[in-house]
Amino acid sequence: MSFVLSRIYIVWSVFCGVHLSDLSIRLFPHPTKKGLTPMRDYCLICFTEIIPQMGWNDLIAVVKKQTICPACKAKLEEIKGETCSICDRPLEQLDARFIQGDRCYDCVRWEEDSLWQGCLTKNHSLYLYNEFLQEVISRYKFRGDYILANLFTERLLQKLTGETYDSLVPIPLSPERLQERGFNQAEAIIREASLNPANILTRIHGEKQSKKSRNERIHANQVFQLAEQPILPEQTAKQTSHSLQPPSIKGQRIILIDDVYTTGSTLRHAAKVLTSFGAASVTAITIARG
């Protein structure tokens, strides 16, 4: 019955130009009346009701839940034009002195260091880290607004289209940070996209990266290690002194997930651990490019 009513709702609005929210009140009464719920979506950022722009294709298509209004969506800046082949930084933002070939000077310096050379193949960022997105991520990350993870799932899935990978690995939080925030923001996006996170990294200490300068981040000691996993029953006969062992990632193509790419230090530290244990390649997807 609800399917039939929803199609009447759409057809009538297209032909008569009736305001969708007004029509929904008539066709989908208050949830306490006859158990029907209004078909309304609200922007997760500004809480404005989202009035869908309906067309003929919507008469036969599955209507997707909307999570962001047009006004807020317009404030999210997608990365366009020529970008650094490693970190995804727009090259138009840089003076020509700080560009070498298809790379920014930061990535050139990373790749000139034998310790970090080749450990991170590529980062893809969903948006530029402008003031608007900075506030959104702050709400999401530091104020516990978990539902905002749904803002980024569609774009994450788009970025993953055509990618070949074995594991999606969220950048881990320390136990202290996880307790403070209640959830890992990178893992939450993976889960809300109906994908499976591979929690194979742990953080050695809980120093806040956001409080460090660029130089401190780059020269920081290793902050990650492989998480030890329970040994499978068939392996216990071979392992007599330990009940845990690092996961086998040899030959795996791994994609790291994080919120913001700033200096690249966090992602490279994680990639270094993974490649040292045999990962074939490590790339990354981040919400924002700072």
C-alpha cells in the first residue's frame, strides 16, 4: 500500500506542481495515525527539510534517502583540475616553484627519503578542507555527531568504483581517544557504506596529531603496529608460546581510510607498517585534503 501511495505522491506532484511537503502530510499522516510515516528527508548538517526535485525517471526508480540539502552541498568543494599524483593536492594552489612534474614539493621530499619512498602509492580526497567542511568534521569527529558519517558514504563508494583492493583499513584511534569520542570516525564511514573494515592496525600511543606542527608530524616515531589476532584452532599445534599473532597481509592491496590529509605523515606511518609486513600496495581515501 505504501508503494502505491508513494507513486501517487510523485505523479501528482509532477503534474500539478503541488508542494511535496504539503502533499506528504495528506498522503502520509502523522506516524501515530494508522502507522504511516511521512516521506521526508532532512539535511544532516543544517536540519532543513529536503524537497526532492522529481522527474519522470523517479517514477520507476528507487528513491534514495537524501542526507544533505542543495545549499550545504554547494559549500562542499570537490577537488577538480590537475592534482599531485600522490597526495591529490590541487596544483593550481601552488607556486610553480613548488611543483616538480606531476608532484607537489612535499611529496617530492617524501619520495626522496629512502625511509618513506614508495610506501604510500596514492591518496584520493573527497573534498577540499575549507572552513565549512572543517566545521562539519569537527562536529562529526570531536562532538560525537555519528550520523554525519552518512554524508560521505556515497562519495566513498564512487571513489572505490573500479578500484581493486583486498582490505579497507581505517586509521585507528588510541584506546583513550576511542573512549573520549565513542567511535572511530574512519571506521564509521566504512560501516555506514555497508562495507567491512579491516581493523588490522593499532595505535602505539595516544598523542594528538592535530596538536603537532608539520615538522613534528614528519619526524615522529612510528605510531602504529599490526594488531595481533587470535590464532585459529588448526594453528594452535604449531604455536606453543603465543596465543596471538599478527594478521597475514602479504601480497594484499590495501586502502587506508582517514578523515583529513594534512602532511601525509599519519598515512605514511600506517603504510610503512603495512608494506613492511608484505602488503603489495597501500593507497588511501580521505574525506578532505588540507
